[in-house]
Amino acid sequence: MQAEIKANQSYDNFVCIYCGSDNITKHGTRKTKIGNKTRMLCGHCNKTFTLENEAGFEKMQVTAKMVTVALDLYFKSTSLRKIVDHLDQFYERHVDHTTILYWTNKYGEIISKYAETLKSEIGSIWHTDEMKMKTKRDEWVWLWHVMDSETRYMVANLITKKREVNDAKNVFKSAKAHTQGEKPELIITDGLQSCNDAFNRVFYDHHQTCEHIRADGIRAKVNNNKVERLHNTVRERTKTMRGLQDDDTATEFNNGFKAFYNHIRQHQALNGRTPAQAAGIDLKLGRNRWMGMIQKSVEHRRQNDAQ
């Protein structure tokens, strides 16, 4: 980066990370814990920034790579204390475990909001099921998943306190809203009666364009094994966390996990692709998919703010 800056003293190849203006000039250097950084001044918005900072990681006291490594380890079921040890060993920087938790909440919210704006091309068979999730207040909540059978794309997830008809109906409504009203040809659920009643209220029509089938078991021809595998992936993470603080914390975690599962986590069943790629969403995130996803999310938010 320093060599490129010296070779382009006019800075014509760079733009402001806040407003996108190319009216920028050098404005000294800033000394940080990770080295000196070239400071730039934008003549349009009058804000300063450093060229070494990627979009979404401005004013960070650690490198963007450290942040994305911590995020990846967290959502891949590594405990906070072990992530602290990993960063201390290999990056020679001590970061408090509460800081890592702050990163997961911050960037999980950023990418989840962006991911909800992306339209997916999913298949005609959806799986729906629920699992128990523990909070630290000795309460149990229900985590619902709606998953596309062909692409493994998580269409919707929702935290509820019960498993009644209204709860199942809200899950189906969330899935239908994500697909902009498009319905699948078949929805497979377990034997829960509230799912059957909720299906009739949300998806049923006189033309029978969408059919509901109850799974008979894991060895039956019609089963819910794919969404059960998704449940186990979530359990790997929540087991390490030993429960979540409350319903709101559980919702924040699951929103971030949904974006991670769809856009960053590669699946062996999809030949190394992510569910988003299988569903026609190829953002070309690069090798560091966390970095690419965060940058695109921040750029999308700034474009909306500018409008």
C-alpha cells in the first residue's frame, strides 16, 4: 500500500471512504498501535480517513484481518476465550473477550441487514422445523428455521417463546416476505399441529399451488433431515456459549448466524459453494468472505444514506 501511495502522489486512484468523492488530499500521518497510517482529507465532506482502512473498519485499533478472523472463529463455534488466545499467539495483540463479542454484534447486524435486501432464486421445496434454545435466565425459547431443500438456503428464522399457531404463522409470513410473496410447491414439517394450521392460514389457496406434507421420520422417504442438520450446526455454536442472555440477544445472534450460514459458510453438499451462491447470489466476496461481505454491506448502507 505504501509503495502504491508513493507511486501515485496525486491520489487519483483513491476516493473518500465516507462520501465516495475523489477530491482528497494527503493530510499527514497517524500513529497507531499497528504502525503509522497515511491520513487523507476529503474536500467534499471535510472528513479525514486513512487509506489503509477498508470500508467498515474505520478507526479500528487492530487490522481488519484480525477482526474477520475473530468473527470467523466465533461463528465456527470457537469460544471467546480461545479466540483471545488465538489473536494473542498469532497476531501478538491482546483483545478483551468483550471486544470480540462487540464485533460479532456490530458486524452481524451490518451484514444481516444487507443480506435481507438480496433476492434469492431458491427451489420449490421448503423444510420447516423448530429447536429449543436456552437462555441464561433458565428459560427456553424456540428457534424456527425455514430452509430451501435444493440450495440449503435459510429462507427465514425466528425466535418465539411458544410453538402455537401464531408462532408458526409468523415464521411462514417471514419466509413469504423474504421471497416477495412467492410460494413453494411443497412445505415439509414435522408432526406439530400448529404448523398445519399456520400453513392453511398463510399458504393455502383453492388452486392448491402449495402443498403441506408432514415428515414421517429420519429414515422415511419424506423427512426433515436437512433442516435437522442445520439445527445441529446451530447447537455447535450455542453449546460453546452455554446459553444466551435473553430473547433479544438470541435474536441478534441468529440474525448474524443466518447471514454467516447463507453467504460465508461453505457446504460440502454444495461442492464447496455457499447456499447464497447456489441460490443465484454471487457477490464475488473474494477469499476473505467476511471482509468482502462487510465491505459490500457498508457500501450498500452508504448508498442508501446518500439517497
